[in-house]
Amino acid sequence: MPLNLAELFLRQAAERPGHPAILGPHDGACIGYGALQSEMRTLAEHLNTAGIHSGMNIGLHYPGGQAYIAFTYALWLCGACVTPIPMELADEEKQQILHHIAIDAVISTPDYGLFTAFTLGAAIPLTGKSCLLKLKTLREPPPELAGLNPAFIRFTSGTTGDAKGVILSHETVFERIQAANQGLHIGPNDRVVWLLSMAYHFAVSIVAYLTFGATIVLCKNSFGSTILQEASRHRATLIYAAPAHYELMTHDRSGQTLPPSLRLAIVTTARLRTEIALAFHQRFGLPLNETYGIIEVGLPAANLNQPKERQGSVGRVLPAYGIKLLGQDGNGIGEILLRGPGLLDAYYQPWQRREQILQAHGGWLATGDLGLIDGDGYLFIVGRSKEMISVGGMKFFPQEVENVLERHPAIRAACVFAIKARRLGETPVAHLVLAEGNEPPAEAYLKDYCSQYLASYKIPEQFQWVGSLARTASGKLIRNADK
Amino acid sequence: MTATLSQTSKTTMNPTQEIHEHILNECLKGRVPEGFDDDCQLIDEGILDSLAIMKLIAWLEKHFSIEFGDDEIVPEHFNSVNALVGFIKQKRAVSEGN
């Protein structure tokens, strides 16, 4: 019998029905494991009645929160797989997901106009603020997909515009959360303040909390004063957030403190600047725990033992994982290779099973990240061998933006790269070569043009017209030339 | 030689209108929620999430030639378009006073 993550939640709900599953985001809001289970079952019945069944893949186009969690688990109860369609993407990016991943239906907010070209029949109301839209078949799913028992398909755009789509089975997610919990030790006494996007972070976080009986604390906004207030009000034991959230907490002027119950302040999504780590520790007397999370692996490393002494390190790899560095330079820096439980099951397009992906490195997954390991086994991430850009923790490849820019008739060639930004970490900038016979369009026009095709965090902050782009001898763009 | 198209940060247009339009175009992608006006609760209505706030700050700093202090990123300044305009006026007044 294949594993279903929803069944693991049901076991917790049966064991502790009155235990709070979610607190907030509004004052006094609390739903217990039993009530959340009822909500999921009711939704699953509605979905079943509407024709959602085992083997289907359903897009989830909905903001993070209690309903997002309930929809995900309800779909699993139906035996369906979930493909998040992040709300912040541009319409064209959302439609691209439908073209690349075979999606049978979408659960959406009432703002579903962008899907209407793909729908079959009228929208079916689910809750007051959501509906189900059945979709036309745009492509067939890979034949081997159903056999993997998929829980999630996370769409990722590749470096050359090729869509990848990471497939995570129920078994894989379960392996990941078990491996992570060898370090995190999450249990029913934990109350986790949650601040991230559920469309990007769900597997080794929300699923872990609900599988291990913890309580999720949702905040009504992510200002420092609010996070501190909610952490204290709910006696949080763990905060799971991006560096920007800790920066806001550090500079909060309300004078609030963190509760003595807090045992871990997990940093994820982007690199933590030393000055934030030091300022946070100085104000709250607590170190920040940096982690290393990647969609293909899960959470293989976390600095849980020496966050203060080895600030800047994402810690040792957790017990279930192995690590080695490939092609180390004279300073010991090399590409991080990992192995262990819960590695991705497959890439969706082009279809590649786990064994094929790992074959190139003898069973190890090449992460594309560059790292250094000190004498005691602490890993420091020092860069990316891939040219990914991270804006406030939202990651994308520059080629995506270049492809959009080069579709414009006035642009002959584009090079997009990151420059450092104070609060966002990085921000994209574009160098453009004008197509012959054209006048350079104004910056405001180019931003408008990009916004039709790209999420706002991917739109370059500046556009500079150049005579030519820097390239290697083999013609490859040099994106770091102006960093 | 490179020629940048970045606009200068000085503006003589109405800040309320500029911020209103920026939020409509950048954060709402032109989808105007019912009842959206300059007193609309940008945080409580979920119009500004944490990434949108950071992007908005970067734009406001560049566009209005101001700088947010780390301790000035608080809900009361981002509650509405009018609250943002009030904060910017206050920052400019201080800056001009100096």
C-alpha cells in the first residue's frame, strides 16, 4: 500500500484532536487537529464529487494560509498530486506551467481569468473564496509518473528556458522530514512561527510540523513588531524565516523581546549577512540557525550546534546525508555533491528518473552550489556554480529574463545579472544591445513590457544599453563581468 | 560607453498618484480590488507581502530620494497609500530642514 502523507496527519488528528494545528493569522484564530481534519475531509468530499480522483494532478493557485494547507491535504486524501502555481507569477508564467505540466484542474481564488482559455465548463465553487476549474488536456503526463506516487510537482524553469518540474513522491517527502527531524526534533510541544510562501516551502516544513504534531503560527504580516508579538503571544519554540524577517525583528523599535521558549531561529531561502546575525544576537541573546535547503534534496544541513561560533556556516550535514566537494580549487572550494534519503524522484521535462539524474556522479546529486567544508565538517556555502539570481530569497535564472527581453524587436541581445541590494540581497540588472534601426525604448516601457511575462521580482531594476555583451572565447555570456 | 535609462529620482508629480499607480501596476498587476483607494489597508488586505514591501521600499528610496531607516519599516508607514505619502512628506521635510 503506497504511503499517503494525509494519512500521517489523520493519525495525529486521531491522537490529539484538540491540540492546536494552526494559530492565527487573526487574533484569537485557532484550529485544532480534529477540526482541521474535518475541514480537509469535507473539502475532499467536495473535490471527489467534482470529479477529482486518484492519479490526477491539480494546480493550486491560492495564497498561503490555513486554506492552502487544507486544500493540499484534501487533494492528497483524493489521491491527487499537487502542483503549486505561485500567486506572484505573471499570467504568462502561470500559463507556462499549464503548458509544461499536465494539470487536470486548478483550485483558484475567484481571480481565475487567466485560466479561462484552458478551462472545460464552468467554475465549480468550493468555498466562499475558491473554486475548481477543470482544464483541457494540453499534454499527456509522462507514462511513468503515476507509478511514482507523486505528492508534489514543483515547476522550475531551467537555464535555457526548458522547464524541469521536480517530482516529489509521498515516500520522498516522508524520508525528507524524517531526516530533517533527526536534527530539528520537532514534536507536539513545538509552535512554529511561519513566514514564508507556501507555494515554495511546504514539504520539509508544513508537512513536517503536521506530521510530528506541532502547531503552526501564522502572522498577519511580516513586520518585525508583528513577528515578535506573535512569537511571544503563542510562546513560539521555532521561527522559520528568511534573513529579511530577522533583519526586521532586529531593527524593530517596539522594544519587544523573544519568548524564552524559543529554541531555534531557522534561516532559509538566502544567505544571512554577518551584521544581521550579530545584531540579532546582540538584541535577543539568541543565535540564528542557518540552513541549507534545496528542492532536489530537502534540508540536508542545518547549523544547530554552533550557530554562534561558526556564524556563516549552514552546519554539518544531518546524520542521514553524505557530502563531498567536486573539483576543489586551491582554497578547498568545490561543487557540493550530496547523497541521502528523499532525493527528488524525477524531473518532469525532459523526463529523468532519479537513477538517471544521479548516474553522472556515481549516485551523488550535483547541487550546482559551491561550498567549503572546514576541518570539523561545517559547510560554508560560498556561491553558486549556476548563475541563479536570488531576490529576497526568490530564485530564478537570468536566462528566463533574457529570453523575454530578446523577444522584443528593439533588443538584439540581453545579459541579465545580479548586483548586490541592501535589503533584497540581490537585484537584477540588464545590459541590452539595441537592434539595428531601432530607438532604445524607455526604462518605464521596458519594465511594463517585462511585467507582462515575468513576476515582479524578476524585472530588472536598471536597463543599460551597451555596444556589445562580454562573452567568453566560446561565445558564452559573462554575466559577472560587471558585478 | 554605457548609457543608462534610469530615471532621475527627483519628481514633481503628485506622490499620492505615483504611489497609487506603482502599487496598482507592480503589486496588483493592474487588477484593482473592489474598493481600492488611498486609504485601503495594504497589509491587512494582503496587497503587500514581505517581498512586495522590500521591493516597494527600494522603489520609494530611489524615486523620492529618501532612505528608510531600519527601524522605520513598521506597519503604520505601509498601512495605506496615504500613510506612505505622509511618511515620505515627513522624511522630505526633515531632509529639507537639514
